[in-house]
Amino acid sequence: MDTVVTNFIDQFGVTDKTRKFLSQTQQMYIGGNFCQAENNEMFDIVEPCTEGLLAQVPSATENDVNKAVVEAKQAFTNSEWSKMKPNAREKLLHRLAELVEENSQTLAEIESPDAGKAISGCKAVDIAGSVDLLHYMAGWATKIEGATRDVSAEGEHFAYSLKQPIGVVAAIVPWNWPFSMSIWKLAAPLAVGCTVVLKPSELTPLSMLYFAQLCEQAGLPKGVVNIVTGSGSNIGSHLVSHPDIDKVSFTGSTNVGKTVGKTAMGNVTPVTLELGGKSPMVVFDDADIEKVVAATQQSVFFNTGQVCSLGSRMYVQKGLYEQVVSAVAKGASNLKIAMTLDPECDMGPAISAHHRQSVCDYIEMGKKQGARVVCGGGAIEGTGYYIKPTVFANCTNNMKIVQEEIFGPVLAIIPFDVEEQAVALANDNIYGLAAGVFTNDISRSQRMIRQLDAGTVWINTHDLVDSCTPFGGFKQSGFGKDMGPEQLAYFLKTKAVWINS
């Protein structure tokens, strides 16, 4: 850490565990051992509030990835993990969840400056949600089952289906939810007996390097979880193309996801892709405006708008349009933008200078295309990658700020007349990750649920998730599901068994 980051951490205070972890030399985790990259190269992690150096992390080589895959394959084939009694595997995962919970403050203090996350939301959502998911998936370890079949073939035959773990999983996660997305990728495959090679984003790897210590404390066998750090374009693509990878689970942008899918297809490796989004929120005249404002707070402006499912385009029926625009803009203007370790912080900085510029370029594009800035409208001058929460009114569906994923705290509001028009506008997009509907008419809400082309539909809220509910989109938002019992199927292979009796 450089001086400016040290002063930042000292200003708000962190646990001794956090201070010790951040001050030590960071290492990857391969085959149950903490190690440097083969070539000893490191890369910098920049803290986005201060723009200072937070840490240096190993820059893995392709050979480091090969070692991780070998360790994962050996752990799957030769260790006790995949053959472990389900209740024993369940107990280990529950223990891991307990350790995450015991270390929740430290994990939040690592994640907050690493990813630019407001610490209160980070602890309550990212870390607490991860604890819940680990417990939830641990319970499924003892509930994997096939089915007997009454076959019609001639003779006396008995048949059944057998579910087995798919093998070695390559998990690649994005920078916007470093810890929780990693647990989304780890919990289900571990529960069914797979082993994992995880590559966190090169921008935000620190919380998972701390998590590796918890895996060791929990007693997970060596090689079950491996964590390699480095550039996605280098080691990420090599990991996906590795012939001993049995499954790829990826969350990230649509463009990168397309490349991942093509690369994996070289070995016909099955893929789960959770990609981009441009989720609509549809607000009818009978909606509760307070619920609409609350939804934007927990979606559009939470995590500085760096959320794939955020409701970044809002369609409001004309009778309520001006009231909603005013209320949402007022709520956005009242957000406290601060340093992320400040417990009163509502919204922190963007992840990097590059990303802040990308968001600001979209804001300028919206102005040029004729949208009206109601609040915000650009970057905040000074140190840190801060952006003003921005609300646009008088937008049309063909504007780039309405059609393209901005991945920042920017909301475009569009008026509509009737329900049919709202459906057409909401579905007029390449993405289909999520959608929200605000109405007190239960019949209308049921019609909208069926007509909206989205993997998740929320009624009178937005961006809620739970361990038991599947998450994943349609169209160019990808395919496959994370969380819920539906996720387990993507890490199991089904074998048909016939017995001549």
C-alpha cells in the first residue's frame, strides 16, 4: 500500500486481520499451496477512492494455469472429494460458510477498497448473501438423485439415471461483484463434488485470495479450490481452452462471453454464460412512486450502477411521468457519495479511470442525442473515480443510452401511453436479463410477467436475489442459471444405466 491508501484505511479504521492481509505479499492458491507466479511477476491493484496503490498480486503464466488444472483434476480423480460421502462434503461446506461469516467484517474491509464498494452494502449484501448461498448449496450435497425408469424394451430390463459431478470447473468472475460472484460460481459445483479453478478479475482479486485461507481453515482437500490471478486475455483464455476443463462458468460482458463460448467450443466444453443487461422498469399510472424510487436506489445507483441487472431504462405511463421523473431525480440527488469505508456512504467511485470515462462518454452522448439531464450529468472533479448519479428524461428508445449497457449510475426515462406499447418498448433490446413492473393491478402484473422477455421479472421492486431463486437471462444476456436448484444441473452429468435382470 502506498501512503495515500494507508491514510484512507487509517481514517476509518479496519480490523487487525484486514491490515495484516493488505500489508503482506499477495499469493495465489494452487493445489493447497500459496505461491507466486512462475516468473515472479506482479501487477498493481489500484484503490478507486484515492487512485493509490492498494496491493500487488501475482501475474500468473499459462504454466501456472496448467498446474492449477492438474491439481484440480487430481483432486477430482484421485482425492477423496468427489468420492466423499455427501453428508461429509455438506459439513465441510457449512464450515466454510461459518468461516466466511466469522470473517465478514474483514472480507468487507478488503472488498470495499478493492472494488470501490460502499462497505455497509458490501457487508449486508455481498458477504451475507455469500454465506447464505454456501449454506444453501451445502444442503443440496445430500439431495442429488436420479430416477428409475419403467422401460418398454423387450425382455426383463431395469433402467435408471445416475447423476455424477461433471469434473473440473473453470470459473471466471467479473470485477463488479468479486466475492459474491465467485461464491455463485463455487458453491454449486463444490456441493455436487466438482473441483474448481477460479480466475477473479485482475482489477479485484483480493477478497478471493483471503478466501483461499478460509478454504484451508475449513479443511477442504488440496486442489479442490484453486485461485489464479492475472489478465483475462492471457490466462483466462488459456484456462477456457484447456483440454482438462470439463465445464466453464463465466460472468462478464456479452462481447467477452461470446469469445469464451467460441473458445470453449474448441473442446466442446459446456458453458454457462451470465452476460450483460439493459433491464427495463415499467411503471404504470397506478404505481406506488415510493416503491419506484426505492427500486432505483437498490438497483440503478447501488454499487455505482455497476450491476448487470440494474433497471437502467425506465418506461413510465404518461399520467405519472413527471412525478416519477421528479421523485427519482430527488432521490438520486440525496445520495451520499463518499469514500467507501465511510459507513454512511451510499455510492462510491467507479472501478477505474477508464470505466469512469466510458460512463461519462455515454452521458455526453445522451445530451447530444437530445435527452434532458434532470440531475447529475458527469464526473465529480477531484481525486477518485466518482460519477454523479444521473437521470435523463425525454428519452426515446433509439438512443444509445437506452439501447446499450452503460454499467454506471445512469437512468434513462421514457414515456409510454398503453400497456401494449410498454411491452414492445421493453422487449426492443438485444438483452433479456431482467425486468421490473410497478403496478397495483394484479391482473396486469401477471400479463406483463408472461410477455416480458427476461430471465427474472420483479413486481414493485427490482434487483432482489435469493439463494433459492435461479438467476440468468435470455437473448444476448447469455444462457444457463446461477443459484437455485436449477444451477446444480449444469455441474452434473447424467448417465443412463440398463440392467438385464
